Amino acid sequence: ICIFADLEGVDVILVRSGQNIDILKRQSSLLPTLLGGDLAAGITTDTGLPVYVGGLPGLAFSVTHLEELRHYGVKLVYEEKDKYISLSDLKLVVSKDNAVYVELKDLLRDVYGLAQINLIYRGGKVIWSGKCAVVPDLQVGFNKDVYIPVVEEPEKGRMTISAQVPLSFSIDSPGIGIGASENKSLAEFPSFCTTLTGELFYPLQGFNIKVCIDVPCIRWRLKGAGGWNAVAKEIWHEDIGEIEVKVPSSIDGLVRLSLEEDRQVIPGPVKNGIATFNLCSFLDSLRTSRTDVLEVKLSVIDVSCVLFSIRTQWRVVNIGVNNWEEGDLRIVRLNWTDLGKASNRVLRLWPQDIPAATMSHFTVKDGASQLKIVAPLKSLPAGSYLLQFDVDNPWSNEEATRPEAGLMNCHEIVLGEIWDVSTFEWRLQGERVWRVIPSAIWHEDLGIMELLVPSGFSGNLRLKHTGQVQPSILANDNMLVFDLTQFYEAVLSSDSPSVIQIQCGTVRYDLFTIHSRWDVQDLVYHIYPDGDKWEFHIIWQEQCNATGRDLRVWPGDFQSFEDWVIPDGDDTKVIVRVPREKYPAGRYIIQFAQGESDKPNLEGRNELYADIPISTGQPGYRTRRSSKRGHKNPVLPEYKCPRHNLILPIGTNRCDICGYKVERHKTWSTSHLLVRR
């Protein structure tokens, strides 16, 4: 039989073949050491001592002459007891080069807990001392073969500890016990744990022991660093060098390190559970990369995971701003998180739509992640600023230029008090009633706007429309005045409706919607016979009260029309009376217009078909949402709610949702009766 074993770093091995034992050692002289025994792999005491299962290990050492063995002895100290055994009375295993092996468990059985082994020479001189822990039985298992570095949130791992004898296990935080029986304990832990600690208790043997258990995990660190990283965090590209990767003891042979989807692969052998890689092999790929961060993955057997990332671009995130006024000074405290590293950093504050302010420039010390700014209020007035982090080139004569918002390391901030503008009220000059935000306005009404602000308001407000910015033209303690006529041409050239926004700092609100085209919705009509007249009862909805409104009725041949003026105001229902002899039964088109005499285009905008029924004494009716005509048989008509398109109950003719009610024509006010143009 031929067996290959990697013995790098191993000084001595014990070879058993049946009852025969051989000692193989690297050096000619073997210093005393514990050897053999059933070592619990990956488990130590809390002080780092090895843990053996079932009994004591063996003791191996070298002597110059075999005759000296009669002067050697072993003293065992355990459970506050001690026992001395002379080696002259024992049958020992001795190799050809005078290496001696003592099977300690044959000398003393049922030794559990912490034990100290002393090698004695010539009756009392301790020439070597070693310690270990012994447990009667112990098995440790995990729900995964390997736990990978945490990329986002750690998952939950589970560990089972059991024995053939009664035992209990109390795990330390961050692990938690989730179940136990007489000889088994179950614990849960976050997957970023590299080791778990706790206390084992064996009630029959009457001892307890603190242990440290290795989690089968993949961990990494820069060579020479201290602890292992359990998180797939970032490395700055200028800091890369050699790294060490820790893998579970079950993994042997070669592992692979790859950069960003196997663009480049580095193999590395595992020695004593650790593989070493030189990341400088990735430098060429990093220089040519166009991405800020590149992932580095580890592949081994059936496991592939992100180990860490390499950052090539400096970024600033998690910016915190705190500012206040002291007399005529503004104090600004900034803090942030640097992703990556940079030297000669500068911070610039670019005012946005603040005519009285200019760009301010500040130097950031290397390694700092916070800055305190003290400046006169005249230099940093309240308002919106573009905060830019940049690297200053001391050899360049070019002046800094304003960057675009949203670029790397550029963030919008507000200095001064932040106000909720959506709670303010406004009105057009000359109006008595204040309006809420947002509202709607007809384009011809654009004029001077008054904005009511809280007392003590110090924010910088601006109106915006399609790129145009309008500051206030007048202000007092609780009112700002804006000239909306500056937007008139832009409104007419924009699609209807368009929106004027009001901005306070970096926050924008829709102030009102401007309508330059009259649009009506939810058209409903009813036609009633009234003697020798037809009465058209027409209802509609509109988002904005336009001016110069006309209502037209076209016959089906589109040869002519009659029109009526709809009075300016907020009324959205009218009555039109026409002679019955001039409007025989048939289909007509009701059109809402503003001065133009274009024929209906039958596309439905501001138009509605109206059917005058054959005279039956029943009204005709129709809505844009329905294709039904008026009843030609003497049955009760159906009415619908124009808002919810629901058939109204017979008798009440009232919508149960919004309360809309169809009134018979005699109950309508004569104020809704239109007069022909």
C-alpha cells in the first residue's frame, strides 16, 4: 500500500499497524510532545488547549541512551489529584533512534476534564510539562459543509453537539440554544461567526469545560493582518498584495481565485487549511476596467462564492449635514463615508439659483471623514447647494467648473431651515380666497401671484417651468410675490396641461397645473319635451374653469350649428331650449368650443352624440361612457352617475357613492338656461 501525505510543517508522526507502533520524526532528537490519541479536530478549550475524546493521548520524546529511561517518570495532575508513574516499570515503544512513546491512557483511565502531564527526570526535576482536556465522548455537526463570507445579510447556521453519554451545552452569544435532550444540544448562530464558544457539562462524570469550536467556513485577510474577515467587503486597489484564505479542514488541494466572471484566474494550494494568493496578478485587469468595483470569487470543489471586492474609484456616500446660524455666521457640520481612498481632497459648495452667493471651496485633510465650516451668512445664504467632493490637482491651472447634479461625488443639500411648502396657500392678485397647493389655473389668468408663508420664513423659494426659473419679485414678513406672466410664452408653446413647480432647497412641489386648452370630461345629457320645445340638460366636469366657453349643437349633416355662450365661472351644467319643429327626431352632436368654428372631428374630445327620440313623452339621454340611446318604448329611463358610471336606483335617481342625483328638468334653476349667441 502506498499513501501520499503532505508533511510540510509536521515534525513527527505516529504510525500504527495493528499492535505495532512506529515513530517517524524529522529531526534526530525529538522534544517532548503529546502524540496520538483521538484529537477532536477544530475544538479547543477557551485557553487554546487541545481536546481529546475517550482518553489521554500519548507522550513522545527522545533519550540519548536507553539506559536513561529508568530515571524518567510521568506525573499526571487532574481533578486536584496527582499520580506519579516511573517509566522503568513500563513496557515502552522505542524506535531505532531512541525515540520513546508512552501510551498515557493505558497508565490511567477515566481521566476527564483538564489534565497536566509532567515529564520527570531523576526523581523530581520537571523537564517538560503539557496540558490538555479529555472528554468521554463528543460529536459536533453543522447544517452546512461550509459557510461562505456574508455579502448582504448573514443567514442562520445550526450546530448539533451530541455524545453517547449525558451532556449539555450552553452556547455563548451571538449563538443561541434552540433545543436540547439528555445527550444532545442544538444551537443557532449567525453565519459570520468563525468560532463558537460555550460550556460543556457531563453530569455523570461531574465536570464542565469551556470550549471553542471552529465553524467550517471560508474566511480571508490581508497577509500580516490580525483577525479573519467574515464579510465580503471592499479592498482599495492600491492596497492589494498577498492575501490568505482560510478553508475548512475537509478541503485540500488547489483552490481558485477569479476576478469578475473568470476574467482572470489564480490557482493556489491549501497548506494547513490556508491558501495564499498574490493579488498583484490582477493589476492589469484592474487598470483596464471601467467599473468602480470588481468582485473576486473563490472556487473550491462544489463551492463558489464572492470573497471580497476591489474598488478602483473613490466615492463618497452617506453624507450627513447639520447646519445652524450663530449671529451673522453659518455653521455647517458635514460627515460622510469614503469608499476607497484619495489624497488632496477638496469640498466645493455650488449655490443653485441663489444670485447673491458664489462657489465656496474647502480643503479636506487626508483620512478625515468630517468637516466643520464657519462662514458669514452673506457667503452661505439659505438655499439649495450642490455639494461636490473632488481631488485637487496642484499642478493644474484650470479653474473648477460647476458639475452636473447626479454626477459621481455630487449631492444636493439644503442650508437653512427646511419648510414644507405643500402646506402654504396662494392666490392671484385681486382674489379674495386663498388656494391650496396643488391647484389648477387657466393660462389667461397668469398674472401676479401672492404666496402666503409662515412668519419668520427664511427659505429661498423659486418657481420653475420647463427650465425657466422665477424668483420672488417682492417679499414681506409673511408673503412672497411672483410674476407669473414671465411664463406665459413658455406655457403657450408647451403641451397642455403643463406644470409650474415651486422649489424650496432641493425639494420641489407641483404648485399648479396650467391649462391652455379647454377639456371637458364625464359628459352627460338628458333631453326632455316641454310643450313645443326640447330642453337639453347637459352636465360635465372640467379640471380648470376656462373663459370664452361656447356650447354648439350640430345636426348630423354638419352643415350648420347653433351656439350658446356658457357664462364664465365654475358652473358645469346648463339648459338649452330649442324649437321641436326645428330639431326633429334624430342624432345630433353637442360640441364644447372656444371661438373656433371647426366642425366636430368625431374623436370624442369635447364632443358627445345626442339623440332626440320620436315623440313618446319620454326623455332621451346619453353619456359619453354609454352607447345606449333613449328609450323608444314607454318604459322608465335609466340614469347613470357621470363619475362612477353606475345605473342609479329607480325612484331616488341618486348615486349611493357620491350622492349625485338626477333631477327632473322642472327642478333645475333657470340660471342654467343658456341664451343663443
